[in-house]
Amino acid sequence: MSSSVYIAGVGVISAIGNNVAEHLAAFEREEAGMGDITLFNSIHSGKLPVAEVKLDNNALAAMTGMPQATSRTALLSLVAAKEALIDAAIPGFESLRTGFVSANSVGGMDKSEDFFVEFLADNNKGKLRNIFDHECGSKTEIVADQLGITDYMTTISTACSSSANAIFYAARLIKNDIVDVVIAGGVDALTKFTLNGFNTLMILDTAFCKPFDEHREGLNLGEGAGYLVLVSDKVAKTLSKSPYCKLSGYNNSNDAYHQTASSPDGTGSYLAMKGALEKSGLQPSDIDYINLHGTGTPNNDSAEGTAIKRLFDPEYPPMSSTKSYTGHTLGASGGIEAVFSVLAIKHRIIYPNLRFETPMTDLGLLPEKRFLTDQDIKHVMSNSFGFGGNCTSLIFSAI
């Protein structure tokens, strides 16, 4: 059994960059990725900003070497997972027991939508290949095949906590000596179905979102993928470069309050953070930065803020929501923000909470407003809280 689980590689694609280097540059420029809808026709164009990856499917297919008919979900996943695996540079990778634990919530919905546009106009039309890989697990299989991973593969779909759950499930696989290496994280692509659904819930902002601000009005949907390469202590010793950090704590809790809303007192959020701290053996005062779930909706930010106050008051660590850059990438958010958390430790940086102006009444929490460098960061908490009250917190620690 591995005593520790290390992070050997990272990969990410989102609205602010197509790789890790581009993300770091965008953070430093304090440049958000939101804009108008360009990937599909929508009645919401010009009204609801979204955070699209700045590559169309043809460009993604060319980048990955995949057929142009491949779902955007699989294309985004492969870009980030490949970057993470190349970054890890694991000697003798082919001889190790390897796994791929990937999360998503839309599956091949983008291609299914293409099918139904033609099919509803004429039920003799529509390419059946577009709905063949509709379900979430097929995206994981496609990418695992491209990565050459055959020992262990599974898909997790627990709404917005999906990727975070994939990461700590991967850690448990390593700790229990089932595999030596796991690429873990998640992906989601923007679709009309998702945009229309969230609009029906009336939680989308018509301007760029402002998480944790008193005057927040909702979230901006985004897309992307983020993956970590987790390795056992045995594999970590063979690496040509030092691991980024280790995954020291994780916990999943469920407040069972509502299908989509968080409990007002933040019960699930509090239990997730508290459990992750207990797993890591750390105290609240040890956390040097919190990557907030911070969607920008009145309910979510209030619940998360209440839980943070309960756990950390009166001394709060620096905190921010990077969704102010990437939008809410749903099933991918935990993976993308885990990458950001790892990079915060590696590069000694704290990300700004863009557009924050007014603290929430009764909470008074003050997210960071500027990009900070040369910070002493040893322990980072990353929060991912999903629909149904499925709440997960991860803690990454310097080695």
C-alpha cells in the first residue's frame, strides 16, 4: 500500500488557454475567458455570456489526430489528459499498472444535438453515429484507448463535484495497491441542452459573473478539461523531476437538502472541508489558500461562505474563485481547479477573484482581488460542490 499519493503531471484546457503555460499567462494578465456564444446557434446569443475554449472542433481534431466526427467532450479530454501524461514523463509507463478515472456530465450531448436537428426535420435523416457515443462512459473509453490505458478505467458523474471525486477515487486506487499510476480529472463541453437547462433554473448572469460579491446574480457556463497524473510513492522515486506536491486530504459529504440548491447553512460544504482537513492531519490555520467553488449564484456563494466562516473564523486564508476566469465548467471544474491548486503551490501564486467589489452582508469575506506572486503556499484547499448536495474538498500539500 502506498503511504502517499503524489502529483507528477498536470494538463488543462479552458476558455483562458489551451495548455498550462497559457493559463498561467492569462491569470497574470487578469484576463477572463467569457464572451458571446460562437460554437452553436442559440436564442441566447448576445444575451448570455459563456466561457468557450477558443478552438473549434476541427482545430481540436487536428491537435489530437482524432476524426472530426469525434465529440467535443472527448476532444477536450484528450488534449488535457495528453498534456498531463507528457508532463509527468513517467519512466517505463507501459510496464506499470495504469488507470484513467475521468468525469463528465454531458457525454456526447453535442453530437446528439446535431442528430436531432436533422432527425426532427425529417425522421429519415440524421447520422446515427452522432448518438452512438452519447453516454458519459463512452468518452472515457475513447480517451483511455488513445492514451494506451487498459488496466483500470471508470467514469464518475456527480454533477459539479465529479472531477474532484475522480481525483480522490484515483488516490484510493493507488493507496490500495490496485494501480501504480492514474490520470484523473474531468471534462465537459458546452451544449445547447446545458445552457437552456441552467437558464430555466434562472441562475445565469447576463454579465460576467462576480463570485462572492454581495451583488452577484448568477454564473457563466464554461467548458474545458483538467487532469492530474497521480502516482504511488514507489513510482515517484523513479521520476526524472520532483513531483509537484501530494494529495494529502480529501472528503465527500452530502447535505441531502435539495436537488439543485445547497443547504443555506452550508452543511455539506462544512463537512467536506472538515473531513478533508481531518484526513490530511491539518488544522484550518494550516491552509494557505482556498480555491473556492464560488459559482456566483446567490445560494451557492452564501452556503459556501457560511461554511468557511464556521470552519475558519476568525483567521481566514487567502481565497478566490477562478470561475471568474473560466466560467463554471460543471463536471470539469474540480479537475481544472485541482490543476490550478497544484500550480499555486508550484509557482507560489494566488489567483484573483475578478470583478469582486462588495463583501457579502453578514459574512464579510474578502477574496483576493489581484494576482499575487512569491507567496508562501504549502497547503491548498480546492472546493467542488455539486447539485444534490454532493460536496467534495481536496487538499494539496507541498512535499
